[in-house]
Amino acid sequence: MSLEHDNWKGTTGGMPWMQRTLICWLSVVDQRVIYAIMSVVILFYMLFGHAGYITMYHFYRRCRKESWYRAFGHVYMNHYRFGQVVIDRFAAFGGKKYQFVFDEACRNEYLALGKKEEGFVQLSCHMGNYELAGYSMRQERKKMYPLVFMGETETMMLNRQKMFRENGIEMVPVASDMSHVFVLNNALREGHIASMPGDRVFGSTKSLPCAFMGGTADLPVGPFQMAVTRDLPVVPVFVMKENWNTYRVFSYILMPDNDLPKPLRMQRLAQQFADLMSAMVDRYPTQWFNYFDFVRY
């Protein structure tokens, strides 16, 4: 994952030499072999990674109202699934190709949006494997500018940059002086795509509280403010793992309601996004990767 939040840094584990070795292995070894090894290693990781384990256990107990034994099983599968999506990224660095399955109606709407002159705000979240799609797919007419946390290892960043650039994607680092906001606004002004995580408040204390799975979650103001200010669509995209080599892509187009005052337009968009995340968690309960207390009660 990519953005910091309190004590959870969201960076990919391992020393650079370990990551390079893994990429080499995955260029010749089926990743399912690594999956099998990881299925055992995950148990030991859970023993020592208490913060993530406890947070996810509370998530399944409180948000999804699960029994203790079902919640424990989902915590294990969540950690295992997270390991899989990270391995899939390294496998992609080593040349592995994945299949992406689309709902044709949603795909056609997304492609039509990409042919228009104006840009749009694309939203990701810490669920599934959004980044992997950027290694494999590209917009024909528009460039994408994703906001990214630059605290990863040099190995990760160089491979990520190489694969993104092959698909017309230019990373925008999160900057302490908020200069990334100007880069993203300029991308929208020129008719391109500004991609941001919609589930992480960073750089600013402003947030939009939204109902989420029986509690309240704070979503960042930035993406929704950009869309409303320029009257542009907000396009949430979810890339969810279906099996060892296939991902299913979901995309939605949300338009600001011009009949509402600007603050309410932003709030409406944020709540619509929160509702989509909730529906996706219900469909893929083990692919929610926010390892901090995202929901307030």
C-alpha cells in the first residue's frame, strides 16, 4: 500500500536485496509456489504483527458483526490475501501477465469518458490491487497522474516507475508543502486523470465524515473538492483478486449534483464513494487492507 497513517507506514516489507531476489525468483517460478510458502509464514507474522491483527479482528467483529472464530479466520485470510497481492506486484515486475475481467457496460462508459476533452478524478482505496492494473492497462488519449507515497525502497520505486511510464502514468509524490495539489490540478486542467486514494486523510486536517459499515469514516476533502470545483466526474475504480492470475475491475462514474451547495456536493460524492467501498467489502471481505482503526463508533 502507499500512504502513511499514524503507526502504520503502509510500505512494502523486505530489504532491497530481498525484493530483487524475489523478483528474480518470480520471473522463473510460478507465484503459486510462493503463495504456498506464505500460507505458513502468515501464521508466524500474525503472532508478531499484533497491531494489524487486532485492528482487522475488531473490523470483522464490529463492522461485519462476525463471531470470534469467523473473524479470526477472516483475519488469517486477509493477511494471506494481502501477501498475495504484494507478490503479484513483484511477479509483474518479473514479467508475469495477469488477466483483467471487466463488466462490459462499465468498461464502455469508462472508455467513453477517456475520449472526452475534460479530465476526471479517479479514486482508489486500500482494497484489492489497484496498482497492479496500472502495470498492465493504459488510457489511449489521457495520461494518468496518481498521487503516491515515496517512502518505498529504491527497488520498489524504480520498478513501479518503469511499469507506470510504459502505460502513460506519471507518479505524483506526496509533498509536505502540498505542491502535489498544483500538479494534480494542472493535470485536470489539461484534460488528464488525477488519481488519488479516497480512503486516506493526509497532508490536511480537513475531512468529510461519512457513514460506513455501521460507524463513521473520515474521507479526504481533496479529491471531492477538485471534482466539485471543476464540475468533473469522480470515478471510483476497484481491482479485486478473483483467483491466482485473474482480477475483476469495477468502475463507477459519479457526477456532482449541481442543485446542491458546494459543501453538500462534496459530502454527497464522498458518501457515494463510502457506500461503494462498503458494498465491495461485502463482496470481497478479505481484501480490505486498511490496517488501522478506519471506522469510528
